[in-house]
Amino acid sequence: MEPEHRGMSALDLTRHVAVMAVVNRTPDSFYDKGRTFVLDQAVESAVRAVERGADWVDIGGVPFGRGPAVSVEEEIERVVPVIERLTAAHPQVIVSVDTNRAAVARAALEAGAAVINDTSGLTDPEMARVVADGGAHVILCHSAGRPREEKPAAHYEDVVDEVRDALLDQVARAEAAGIPRERIIVDPGHDLDKNTLHSLEITRRLEELAQIGLPLLVAVSNKDFIGESIDRPQGERLAGSLAAMTVCILKGARIVRMHDVAETVDAVRMTEAILGLRDPVRLEHNMHPTHNV
């Protein structure tokens, strides 16, 4: 089955905001601290996310941040069984894999994933070809180098301009490698090699990145820019995450990568209703003459 048939072709981002759940099969995830590292727990988390309304599940085997090296073989062993079991249980769900390695991407697509979420911005020279040959979608993300590496303090003259230029360069390289434009999604990379002021500026001016004209994904859930903005530790950032997400939707984001699925789905559906993207589920209040007496 071609990846485009695994939910992507039915996803109308002009009338819908897609909720992407996060499942990290890693022992050192910044959010769940390894809670979903065990295979059964990872699969259970993914299935539960779909049952709570997620359109999409993003599966990761290696965190972006600093940490011990993980071999290609180990990363494949972490993500492929989750993909296989999730797609067997819910064949309609969109599955992406968060990886910057072409070999992992190839194995993930063969296992049933439809999207490669490359937070490194195509640093692996084989990645674009693997995506193109696999007929997959790709998420192109702005960061300042390969994940898992120590980097200097973030510095930008104009973070939005520089992020936009970098994303446009990635898009051009992806298209040159044979990935059709309609299969490209862009992500500004909140907090990825950026400080809190940078992430706030990106959020404030997100419509400038939406003007690229490609589906725009944001991954703001539980990020440090939220914790630093409202002085909340990890585990107490849900309200801030939903606020940041809602602002991003109002400014053009159409895919939101979030941890707390049930609360996210409610907030997204309400925002869609306000924007006129979806009708209310029911109409009862003040709809009957006797209600006005």
C-alpha cells in the first residue's frame, strides 16, 4: 500500500487541524522520562492516543537533545515494532517516524509509516532520496545542526527570517531530490537550537512562515519556552502548551504535535469551530422558541 493511502490523502488541512500525538520509545525522553520505552507501553500509548482522537502518531526512537549514542540498529529495533503493531490495530491512522537517519527512515516506511519527521533538516545526504523513493511525506524542520550534539548558545539576527530562509532551502533540496511539493510539510522547530525569546518571536510572527505556502506543523507541547515564560516545571505546562498551540493555529499552523491528546483535541476542535472550519457537534442553546421565554 502506498504511504499516501494511509490517511494522508484523506487529510484536508484547509478544513481541519490535525492532532499529532507523540510516542517516544526512548529511556531519556524529556517529557515522559522513559515511561513508554517498553514496547507494550509504547504501543498502548499510541493506541490510546488514537482512541482519544489523534489523527496522527509520531514515533521516536532517539531524543533530539544531548545524550548517549544510539546505533542505527537499535533505533530501528525501537520504532519498527511500534509501527507494525499500531498500523495493524488502526490502519487508518497516519504514522510518522521522528528520525534523521535514512536507514531508519527506509525501515520505518517498509514497516508502514507514511511520513518521515526529520528534525535535522535533511542532514543525512540519503534522506531525501529515501523519502522520494518511498513515496512518503516529509516534515522539514529548522534546527542548527544534527541532534544529540552540544551546540553554542543560540544567536540569530532575525530568527524568523533565518528560519524561513533555511526552510525554503530545505524545500528546494527536497524537490530537487524528487519529493513532490504536495508531500512536504514544514516545522519552524520551536526550542530546537533556539532560546525562549526566539521561540516566542517565531510564535508571534508565525504567519510569516505560513506564507511559505506549505502545511505548517508546530511542536510546542511542554517545551522549555513555555516553562520559562510562565515559570512552570515539566509536568505543569499543559495550560501554557494549549495557549501556545491555539495562537499558532490562529496564525496558520495546521498540524500540532502534542503530548496530552484528549485536552488537545478539545482545544483544537473549539478553535476550528471559532474559525469556521468545523460545525458545532450540536445546536441546542437558544435554538427553540421556548428557550427565549
